[in-house]
Amino acid sequence: MKLRNTLKEYIGITLGTGVVAIAVYFFMLPSHVSVGSVSALAMVLSNFIPLNISVISMALNLALMVLGFFLVDADFGFKTVYGTVLLPLMLGVLEIVLPDFQSITQDPLLDVICYILVVGIGLSILFSYNASSGGIDTVAMILHKYLKLELGKAMSAAGMAVALSSALCYDAKTVVLSVLGTYFGGMVLDHFIFGLNIKRRVCIISEKLDEIVEFILHDLHSGASLYEAVGAYSGQVRKEVIVIVDKQEYRLLMDYVRQIDPKAFVTVYAVSDMRYLPKK
């Protein structure tokens, strides 16, 4: 079982790294827009150092990889070693197979938008396995751990300096696109990490509470908690049920509540993460 889980993790890391490589090679490099990442910094440095971008990226990643071991944790470090080595290798293969690749869209703005969306998917896959493709991802994990920044904001903060470095060799338009791309890339990353896993915390006070609880337990096959709520005006003690549901369960629950008790008092909150010990 442990071997199977480990294999599944590294397949996921490979997939995530592949998506990041696609985003970098097909959208960021042709546009010359330095959206905050080590690959972006390597692209800038390649104007001054006569080496391939994949080689410069590997050197930068190896330096930052050491920080991942000591400042995050060993598990993150080992997975990052894999991603750190794999990303430049994938970029190197793309450089050989498709040399001098030109922009698909022929528009730097569209390239930036495509890069933000595609790399957001790749990074969210990597972070879900407590891994990264190295470089700025590692810096973001360090900021997330020690400064408690959300991963998207940490990525934006770490990447902004890289984006500004594009001023060394590119025009003002490219610099502005780099900065904006880095900022919005962090927002998109937060969306992919948290937004797709949003659940709802539903609190219900109803005259038909017993029936609603039965529906939650036996139709939704979900757990729930019961609390006593005291009305401030009437002083009446009522029971309140609280349940965490996904989007589909939320729709089914709301349909049932509207059907059985249209006068039920319902409040709903967004929940981006849950930690619990499943029943055996």
C-alpha cells in the first residue's frame, strides 16, 4: 500500500512538472515575459550568460533545492529534488525537439494569460503532493511555512523580484506584463488550490430538524453536529444542525430543505479546507 501511494505521488509530481514545462516553453519563453519563476530568471540571465535556459535553470534550482531540505522538510526536499531535476530535463527535451519555437498566439498578452492558467494547474498539482518544481516554488513554500502566507500570495511575493529583473533586457511593456502576470498568477494559483475544493458549512434551524438530520445521515451519507441555539429576543431554545457538504450535496440538501420546510433558517459559509480523521 505504501509503495502504491508513493508511486501515485511521483506519477502526480511528474504530471504536474510536465504541465509546468509546457507552460514555460510554449507560452512564457516565446513571449519573453518574465512571469516570476526560476525559468523566467534563467530566461533573463540567458541574455548575459552563454548557456541554454535549461542549464541555467538547473543551476538555480539546485541552489534553492538545498534550502527546501533544511527550511521546509525532508519529504518536501526529496520530492523537490525530483521536480528540480525533471523540469530542466523536460525543457531540454523540448529545446531539442522544437528548437527556436515561436509563439502560438503571436500576442504577448495572450501568452501571459495562457501561461498563468496552465502553470497554475501544474503548480496546484505539485503543491497537492507537498512537492514543487524547484526555484520560486520552494521560496513560496518557505514563506508559506514561516510567514503563514497563502501559497498564491507567497508565489506573487517571491516572483515579483524576478519579474522586475526583466527590466534589465526587455522593454517597458514586457516588464509591465511580467509584473501583472506574476500578481495575477498568484491569484489563479490560489483559485486552483482552494477554489476547486470549496465546500459549504450549512447551519440549519427548522421545525423539521429530525427529518433533515435523517436526510443528511442516510441520503447524503454525511456526518453532522447538533447544537443548542438560544434566541436573543424570545429566549427560546432550539436545536441547530451543522453539516459540511460539497457542491452536489449542497444542492440536494437545499432542495430537500425548501421542500420540507420553506421557513427554515439557513446560513451558509465557504470552507476551503478540512482536516479530520475518517471513520474506520
